[in-house]
Amino acid sequence: MDAQSLINLAGGAALAALGWFARQVWDAVGELRKDVHQIEVGLPSNYVRRDEFTDFAREIRDISKQIFDRISSLEQRKADR
């Protein structure tokens, strides 16, 4: 084999490796696009809607008010003794 054949062989091997790597990156980007699209579609169902949060906050306020009222009544009974 002469020098030109070795250079051509080495260049071909390098370009083949580069092509394989580029194809792997291209496929990975395609998969990422699919994943991002799936996340975008499912995003509204993964978070709490505003009205649900408002209802939950109202329940928490009601429960805490009951707790504080009960504590106040216990303190009042203790003070009356």
C-alpha cells in the first residue's frame, strides 16, 4: 500500500466514525423533541389548578381557625378556674 491509500483509508475511517456520531446525535435530538412534546402536552394536568388551590387554602384556613378557637376556649376555661 502506498501513502495515498493509507491516507484515503484513514480519512474514510474518520469520516465514517464522524458520520456514525452525527447520526447518534441526530437520533438523540429527535428523542428529546418527542420527550419535550410529551411534557408540554401533560404539563397542565401535572399542576394544581387555581380553583383547586383556592379551595384547599380555604379548607386549611377553616381548620386552623377551628384549632385556634379550641385553643382559645381551653385557655379561657383554664383562666376561669
